[in-house]
Amino acid sequence: MKLIRPKHINDSYLISSNVTEADYAAYNAGTTYADGDKVIVVSPSATVTMTIASPCVITWTAHGLVDDDIVIFTTTGALPTGVTAGQHYYVRVLTSNTFNVSEKQLNFLEITTSGTQSGTHTGAISSHKIYESLQAGNVGNTPRLSPTWWLDTGNTNRWRMFDASISSRTINADSIAITLMPTGRCDSLALLNIAAATARFRMTDSLSGTTVTMTIASPCVVTHTGHTKANGDMVRFSTTGALPTGIVADTTYYIVNSATDIYEISETSGGASIDTSGTQSGTHTEKEIVYDSTYSLVSDSGIDNWYSYFYEDIIRSREILELEMPHLSSPILDVTLSDTGNLVGCGACIIGSRFDIGGTQYGVRTGIQDYSVKIRDNFGNYVTLERAFSKQAEFTVWVNSGKTNYVQDTLSDYRVFPIVYIGDESYSNTIVYGFYKDFSIEITQPSVSLCSITIEGLT
């Protein structure tokens, strides 16, 4: 069994998305809304003050925050030492006007500040919500602070793939393409409740940026003084101006004909060198790509004979895991789901670090809890109302006895936080994103112990 301990995707992590955030008009305090009108509210912000103390106390008048909300601070001057502009922090509410913050959600530790500060500080909530008006004549009522006037109906389309529900999908025509830049180690990724033909995962070393020059020639020669790249390594380029014709920014290229201080590039590993033409301008930057894989989502799960192979409908996987990415700190992650000519959907995108608990024993029980309504009338006819469902699973895992303390501590830390549980990568029905109902560890032998765990998934 493996776990993916998730990072919370927020405004500081999501660098780009091709899904527009234009579900409805943005809320305007001067507009009068009718019953049923909908608006979006993106990253609400306000002026805040901070104490230089242990712990630091932030004052935000009528903030409306709850524990574990994420806030990001900026300033016109200097923040106190201990608080970094642009970094996300987790909230612990003190009063309706004050709160503490921590860099970590698990084992919450309040930030301590020191030094001096200057300028005007602003706090912004990492939130992208749709609200529906509950009354006519609705004017001047801040949506997130006025529950009698506004109903929170969930995240905007762009952000549904990052909420706490698998059934709420981000939908986009042809593709969903996002770029993430999380802080800390990130080596695994899960996409759940997806509808697409292919999935691509690319990881770039965010610390590898180097200025390079390029010739306009056949072939193009890239100069990178002192490089250590070998044939087959992958790179991507960006520029402050224009790259030569033949090279496209942020496209994966493979090193060929590597030599001292120079190399050529190809669109495929070991392929022909690229020729360039036209003109170029600005400063060009090279970054090192450490992983790039594309997968077909066509599933062969139901194909166990030749008749099924030829005549059963083609189905596609609803989940995909990527557990083989390098252990890189603060990487740039590009995730792309594609299906040209069709709508593409993603119910959950979870990134984080992998933890191997041990080997999953045969005898796993999986299923679902259905929340649909089925009512039979006096004549035996059914009236149904389809609702969401959640996965359920029961596992027995063989654990190295030397890891039992760490396993118990890790599971205890995540008792109220959803994580991805993976019984076996080859059985998608054993992939459950949710909480454990209970677990127990039986130390059966000096070298091996048994962990029994029951998982309840999110809807």
C-alpha cells in the first residue's frame, strides 16, 4: 500500500491554467441582485495589521475565516521577519477580527515574527467561489459574510479539480492544461474521475534556469557554457523577447550532439537536429526537464477474451496515478489531459509526496456507498434521484515492524485530512481518496506486522 500525502493547491501554486474563470460576472457591491442570480468571488482581500510577537497575531476586521483557510500576504513596504510575501499560510482563528497563521497544516505551529515592518499589508484568501443570491433586492451584502443573502455553491470551474469533492469536475473543451509550482518535495500525482484520451505529466527543475544563446542555422547550436548535459536529456526554453523560428517556448526538446559548452536539440530522443530561421531577440533561458511521460487512457480492464477485444465498447480509465517522478523539491509540474473535439473533465488533481506503507495482502474488499435516492410507490414503480457516491475499501497490509511507529504517527496526523490510499496501482478500484474510518496495527512477528485499515472515500 502507498499513500500520497497531498499539498493544498492554492493561488501561490497554480501558475497557469487553460480553463478560463468566467463562470459568472464578478460580484459588485453596488449591483442589486435578484433571487437566483449568481456571481463569482475570487481571492477576496483586505488590509491587515500584524504584531511583532510570539506568536504573531494578524488583525483583519470581520475576516470571516475558519481554521485551515489559506491566506497570502503582500505589502507596499516590508513584512515582519518570519512572514514571506506570496507564500501561503494556514489560519487558526482567535476572534472574529484576529487569527494566527502557520506554514504547515499538520502539527500547526504559530508563526513568530521579529524585526521591523513598514508599508500597508494586504491579506488575500485563496478562494474561488460561486455564490447564488437567496433573496431579491440583494445589494451591498458581501457573499462570504452574508449566509442569509448568499449561498456558497462551490468552486469555480477552473478550481473544482482542487476542491474536496471528486464528483465536482473541471470541464473544458479539448484539453485541461495546468502548470503547478508547489513548495517542498513532490514526487507523486493522482487524477481522479477524469474523462480524457491521454494524460501527460512533465516535471521541470525550477532551480535550473540558465541563460543560453542560439544560432540561426541548420542545425541550430545552443551555447551553454560549462553544461554537463548528455544526449537524451530534456530541456525547455523561455525568453524575454522572441525565440528563433523553429523553436517554441516551453516545448520539450531532447539534447543531441552534446559537446563542450554546446549542444543541438531535437523534437525526439536521438532524432534529427532542429534548424532555425528568421530573427530572435531578448534573453533566452534554458530549464532542465527531469521527467516527461504521456499515457493513453484506453482501458483494457474488461478485455479478457478475443470477443471482448473486437466487440466490446472502448472504455477509458477514470483514474491515473503517476508515482515515478523524481524526488525534486519545488518542481514545476505541467499536467495535461487531452481529447481533441470532446469535453475533457477532471474531478480531482492531487499532488504530493509518496509514502510506502508495505505490501497489500490479497482479500481486499472494495465497493461504493451510494447516496442516490430510490423510492418505490404503492404500485411498485420506482422514482430515482441520482446523487454522488463514495468509494469504500478494507485493506490488510504487511508492514516492516521497524516502521510501525512511523506508520501509526503518519496515519494519526491525517485523521481529519483526506489523502490518497493506493492498495495496488494495477487495481484502480483500490485507489481511494478520503479518510480512514479506523485502523489497527498487530505486531505479529519481530520483522513483520499487520495493519488493518478501513477507508471511506470522498464523494
